[in-house]
Amino acid sequence: MITLYVFGPHFGLPDPSHFVMKTEIQLKMAGLTYQKDATGFPSAPKGKLPYIDDDGEKIADSTFIRAHIERKYGIDLDAALSPRERAEAWAIERLFEDHLGWTMAYTRWLIPENFARGPAHFFDHVPPAMRETVKSDALTKVKTAQWGHGMGRHSPNEVGELAELSLSALSALLGERDFLGGERPIGVDATAAATLAAVLTPAFNSPVYRAAQRHPNLIAYTDRVMRRFYTAAEYQPAEAEKAMA
């Protein structure tokens, strides 16, 4: 049995982490049976989620998890793609994970009102005497990572401009197709939909969110993929906005 270690639902999303959602969607694409565990973060092999335990073998990082399940279970999520199309899918994945995902994290953590509405509540379970210290330490780590990446050196509006460049490129690449691979989802659709769902949740207003709203095909695509792999109870961003208002 595969155990997927997750954070649990937040912000109307199945998980606040687009990497966790990516892995879960790929497990669903592969038709593999799994269970979820929201208690594994303290034991995460690389200090991050997701990771899986597959009959005692622990694999961390969404990219290595996909490689593991494809290798072990004889699955190819990109079976219909040519070598060139596989290369394009990898390039698109890097655009999501190494650029757009950073703009999304910036808007949640580095815009103070969004941090207060969202990530700050990750620490509600911490004993009151320690809560502010733990919260401040976590925010400092995110700020340091964002600064090191380079995204954290920009203003919110500049981050929105950078996001718009990626979103416009993605909108053009998708065009009128249902999925990035055509008629059926491929591996990168898990990455794309998970990241876009995290960007598009109305729980967090920001220049990045407003940029995404200008691309109707990306909005429709995100809803199409998320509804395909999650129930209405699992994916309900509009309800999260009401709850956090």
C-alpha cells in the first residue's frame, strides 16, 4: 500500500501545496491505490511534502515520486508523446515549478494581509506560548528562500508582471486544447492544474491572481482537470473565500 503524506485541505483546495496535489493527481492518473496521512511532516526525509511510503520504501520529492511509480508499476504517464513532446512537457513543468509556483508562494507569504489570512493559520495548533515565535521563524525561512531564488527581491506588482509572462506563455501553449497533451491528460497536466489551482484560489487577492484571471482558457482548464480528479467536496475554492472573508 502507498501512503501519501500531505498537509490536508486548506483554502478550498485538496492541499495547500501544489506539489502534494501534483503527486496525488499523478497517483490517480496511474490508477494506483493509496491512502493519505497528514501527520508525516515532522518525519519528512527532505523536510518537505510530499513524500510517499511504498511498502516501506520512502521516496521524497514529487518528481522522484513520479519516477518511482512509473518504474515500479510499469506506467508511463506520457506514453502517447513523441520525444519532442516529452521534451516540451518537461520544459512546461519547469516553467510551472521553477517560476510560476514561486510567484504563487510569494503572494501567500510575503504579502502581509494574505499571510495573515492564510499561512499564519498553519500554526494555530502550536501552543500559544510558542506560536508567534514558530510563526515568525517559518516566515523568515520563506523570506530567505524567496530572496535566494530572486523572486523575493521584487515588489508585488513586479511579481505580478513576471507571473503574467508565464501565464501568457502557458495560455498560448494550451490554446483551445482540453489538456496540454491534447484529448487526454498527461503527467504535466498534474503539475499545471495543481499550480494554477493554487494561483487561482480566490482566498488570496494579488497581482498574480489578477493576472491569472485574464486568461479564460487557463481558468477553464484548471477547473476541468481538478474536477476530473477531485470531488466537489475536495475542491471548493469559492467556499474557502467565504470562510476566510
